[in-house]
Amino acid sequence: MAAALSAAIQPALGQGTVDGGIDGTFTPTVPTANTILTLATNADGETFVTGDFTQIKDLDAASGFQTRYRVAKFSRGGVLQSHAPVIGGSVLNATVEPDGSVLYMGSFASVDGVPRRNVARYLSNGTLDPLFIPPASSGSSISALARHGNGYIMISNGGTFRTNLTGAHDATFSSYATTVSAVNVLPGPARNFLINGPFVAAAPGEIGLSTMYIKRMLPDGKFQTSPKLSHAVDREVYCVAVQPDGRILVGGKFGGTDSPYPSVGLTRLMPNGELDEDFQEVVGTIVQPYSTFFDGAVRSIALQADGRILVSGDFTSFRHPAAGQPRIIRRGVARLFPNGSLDQTFNAKIDSAFGGTPSTIGVSLQGDGKILIHGKFLTFDNGTTSRPKAARLINYPATQELSYDGTTIRWVRGGSSPEARYVTLEHQSVDTEFEWEPVDDGMASREGITSNWEKAPTNPLPPGTLIRATANVAASQFNAATSIVSSTVGYMVPKLGVMRDDPPAAILNNGTTSFPTTGVGSPMDVAFTLQNIGQGEMTTVEAALSGTNASDFSVLVPPSGPIAAGGSTVMEIRFNPTSPGTKTATLTINTNDPFLPALTFTVTGTAITAIEQFRLTHFNTTENTGDAADDKDPDGDGLTNHFEFVAGMIPTDRTSTFTCRVDKSGTQPKAIFGPCLSNRTYEVWSSNSLNGDWAPATGATTAVGTQRTFTDSDASGTKRFYRVKITLP
């Protein structure tokens, strides 16, 4: 399994902070007469700021204003960076690309002294891309742009058009739409998209409200005629956001007391274009007639992975859920629950400004869940905090986990993570010469209607591969800008290697290893070393025996895990046969090695009878011949081989002998014998004559070490003979 990256990617909120509180590290400030029009972030958490300014400063007020021509970049920590393109006019929006390049669009004729009409692309190193040259016929401004497959959809005051990745006009794209605010590329292989704005343009023959302000479009620029957005609105649509289940949030200036539409500023459509009645019950005027949910337009929408909805705009208050209660103050930005109701745990406390309406033009989410807003506001919390025109707000944690199990890449996203419009996947390894390349077509698929994304590569990715997932996220005013959120994980997998310790030998999958021949009842243990020779942690390691003679083998010492990369553990297998013959079993070692999750090999051993094992040990033969014959006494100690076998003695060592003697010093005779072993039974027999009848003696036995003393309790007659019967089970 790939390494995964799973954690809250923003620290938990500190004591005394609330959702919507000011992040004190982010303070981009422009002169009073100027405006901030866009905040968009890249994969490193850096923020691009655009507008009509020529000076800007950061949180280090002592440094004063620095010259930046309509574009500036701030670090994650809020420090103004050296990125300083010279753009000859207002920059209305920015689109950040997965490779770190940025497209700036607006109303200008040149950048860095080079002709570029209304749109320019800067590479990740901050230099102008000389290969991207937009068409000259792009109107007097370009207000929005979206990556669309292998090209861009561009929105200008002169119309909607498409270019390829070098900026050349795409003649196969033709659109009737003019004065469009934004374009939202929809997920899926069709790559359809939504446009919105104050336009009333339609294809010839189309009339009525169904053609106004919001339209579905096909990749060639034609309007999609089915399904229609039959519940379109009666005035300008500033922004749209498509939720994971396909429902469409629509924000704008529509609705009000003079409108037939039961919403003010926000509504939601079903995927088929019909009104979402459940959502409408919350935000509409059906439940409380003449009491609007919002009291002003919605200009931007940001979706969280957990379903909550951030909205920004010209509003100052919300209808209280209980009839007759005072309205709830929320100026310029608010957070809603998935059903549309106000989330009262979020409060940015923007103060009134500019005539009492603190319009928040744009709201967007960083990868860590923090919230970027920009607009006409000046201060927060009754004037105690100055944040003119831009601020970053605290939010609860974002979570995400990118993983690869050898089959499927999954990006699980939750909490306040920004909802992705679509996700691309790339990989980098020695096979790609360490350059990022798309995983197949590069596009991930959404898991059902969740915020999670997945892809099963056509060919498994090799161990050591880096995998990068990149989310395309709507940002800023009209949702027309694009931020990038990215996560990278190394596919560092474990790999199992097995070595037999004695004799040293590598154990291969489907191989065989033999145990030394041993006798019935004489266990033989073999140790193995299990090594993790991969780069990822081996979290699972288990051994199991199966097969015909599995009961003759056992896992004496099981392997222990987890095993770190380069680490090892020991496993011991015991062969303890219960009957003679060749014994075979299958040993399976289960791990989380994705390429060999079950390493299997055969263990085999030959079991001989106990006396054959005795002969083999001491005479290097199993045959009952020569010095190994049962009746022989090769060490001359007066005991035959057979007796020494039963008694557990060494037949080639005369000092290894079993003795039995009689002690007559007491009132009752004693038989003293030994050495006695734990796996034998010993019984004293007695008789009054050597030729008499032998029978088990009656008495008590005590032991001291390996010697035993039997005290005869019935020593009748003038003579008493004893012998010891030894039984080997």
C-alpha cells in the first residue's frame, strides 16, 4: 500500500478562536484608491493578488509600499514575494495551473514591455511564457478563463472563445454568448461547462427566461438544449457552483419583492435543471413570505468537502429561522449548512463601510481550509482590526489522504478542504526520468457523489513512484479565478524477503525447504529471517500452515510486525512428527506487499522411528547392523544399545550409564537408580530370587536430581532382588 498522507492539514483551532476570525499573518494592503480583484493560491499555499494597484505592502508595515504592477505574490505566511510582472493595465482575474504557471487576464496591451493582449501566462519561475501568445481579437478585456482539456475557454467583453494551450484561436469553437461573467468546466469526459452572467444571448430561435443568465454549453460552444435550466432566474447571475451530486448553486442579483422568483441572491437547481424544492424551503420566501433569507446579492460561492457552503456578496443580514425574531447580522460573508440554513458558528464580523454595504466580491478556500476574502470592507470587529479590502479567515481543519494500493489511486478529502471542480493525477519515477507525467489520460473520477476522487492506472505504477493529485478549485469574484490544491505521496511499498538461517538459503515463492531428518517425538526447529527489503512499512506479517501434514509442523515463534523498511523479524518453525514417513506442508506468509501479498513455500521433512533416530545420531546409520545393532555394547559398559536407547544413554560413552543399587542400611531396603529422564517412566519390580516371579514392588519413590530412591514397604523373605523397568513412550 502506498504511503499515505492523512492528517488535518490545518492545526486545530486554538483557545479563544472562532470560525471566521482573522488570521493575523495575511495583510495585503493597497492604497485607498485601488482595488483588489482576485485572490488565488498555488499548490505551495502562496497567494496571487491582482487588481488595479501599482503599490502594495504586506504585514511588515515598516517596509512601506512596494511597487507591483497589478500583480503580487504572497507566501503562505503572508510575506510579499519578489514576483513582479509589469502588466500595463488592470488584472481582473488569475488562473493557476498545476505546473505552477499562472495566467493573468484583464484589460491590457502589454506585459514586461512585450505585446500581450488581455491575457498572459507566466511560468512557475516567474518569467513570461514566450510560447503563449493570445489572439489579437479578444475585445477590450478578458474577465475570466478556464482550462478546458487541451485548451482554454476565455470570456471577453466581445464574446466567448476557445484557444489551444499556446493561445492560438480554436476555429472549431463557436459561441453566441456575450457579456459572460464566468465559465465553469464540468467534471467528466464530456467536458461540458456552465456559463453565467448578465447576458441574454441565445442561439437563434431560443427565447424566454430559460435562455437568460445561465446556460449549459457543449465543448464546441453550442448551447446544450436538453436538459434545460428551466428554473433560470430573472436577473444577473454572478456565480455558479456545481456540487458533487450535480446540483447547481446559483448566486446573483435575482429575486426580491418585485420578482416572481422565491429567492433573493441564492438558489439551487437539480441536475436536470428543476428547482431544488428542499433547498428552496430554506432560502426562499415560501415559509416566511416577504422576509428574504438574504438581503443582497451573492457574488461568489466556495464549497467545502464536507458539504458546507461559503457565500460572499452585498448582504448584511439573514432571516432568523424562527418567525418574528430579529434578523441575524452577517455582513459580506457567511457559511451555510448543506441544506442552505445559516451556520451560526461562523461569523467574520465585517464592519460596515462604503455607504454601509461591506460588499465582499470574492470568497475562496485555501488547501488548508482557511478562507480568503476580498472586497470593499475596511475593518472587522467594530473597528478593532484593520483589513482593508482583503483578509484571511480562520476555519476548522481540512483533511485529506492520498494513497495508492498498487491498484487504485484514491484522494479522500473532507472537513473544510475546498471542493474540486475536477482532479488531475500525475506520476514521477525513474521510468519517467523524474519528470511529471499524466497517469493515463491524467483525469481522476469522482467516487459517486462524494468529495473523493480515484483512478485505477491501466498499468500498475512501480514502487518508488511519486504520485501527485491536483484539484482545480473555483476562486475569487464570480468564481471566475482558479486556485490549485495539490497533494503528493510516495508509493513506497514493502517487499518481503525470506532467508533460512541454518544452512543459509534464500526462500523463494513456491519453493521448497527441507528440515533435517528427525525421529518421531524428537522436534526439530528451523529459524527463518523475514526481511522488509522494500521502501514502505510492512504493516502486516502473519504465518500460517496448511496441507496434508500441517499438524506435524507448527509456528513455534511467529513473526512480529510492523517491519520498517530495511528491518527484519525472526520466525521459527518446528517439525515434530507423530509417525514415520515423509511429511509435507505449505507455509504461507501474508504481508501488505502489494506485488506478493502471500509468499508461499513448501516445508518438508522425513520422520523415522525413535530407535532409527538413535542409531542415526550415534552411528550415522539407521540400520540394525554392526556396532549399531540392538544387542551390541560398543562402549563396553555392560549395557546393550537397545537398553541405552530406552534409558536415554549415549551408547558410545562408557561414562554414560544407567545404574541400580540396593541400600540395606535401614529397616526397609531401598533401590537407588538413575539417571532418570523426564520423558521416560520408571517402575521398580522385585522378587525373592533371581529365578522367581517378578512383580511390581510396593513402596514409595523420592527423587533427588536425576537419582530416584524407592523404599520397599513389603520386603518379605531373607533375600530381595530389584530391577527397574524403563518405558519410552
